[in-house]
Amino acid sequence: MSALWIAHVHVTDSDAYARYAAIATEAIAAHGGVFLARGGRYQQLEGNDRPRNVVARFPSFDDALACYNSPRYQEALSFARGASERDLVIVEEI
């Protein structure tokens, strides 16, 4: 079964977050991830409003988790920490 990364982000440092995004894009692609949504129009209906919303599909839950734990993604994540407030969840599709 495929799996989705669903991230809700408030960027506080655009330059550092741009570095994260460039490296993360490579890491996600290397693990078979494909972006379904990346920013764009949204309407917050419940919960915390985070203006950057990203959804990526991976071939499997294990691929999504392996991407997150990979050295390349962890390198990317080092730029996101302190440059954003983020929520990220992996959800297996049915």
C-alpha cells in the first residue's frame, strides 16, 4: 500500500527553509516520493493554521519512513529546525 506524508508548516526563516526544501526534494524523490500538493491554495477549517501544506505519496509506508530517517533527509531537516514550525505525519493509504 502507498503512503502519504502530510506536512503543515509555518515558515519563520525563508532562506533556511529554502535550503531544506531543495535537499528534501532530492531525498523524497530518491525514495520514490511524488508531490501531490506543495503550497498552493488552501482553506483552514479546523485546528492550527499553517500556511504551507505539503502532501507527498510514497510507494509504501516503509519507503516514507526510510526517507524520513535517511541521512539526506536528516541533513535537509537540519535547515528546517529553527526555520519553521511543522507538523508531519505519515499515513498509509487504503
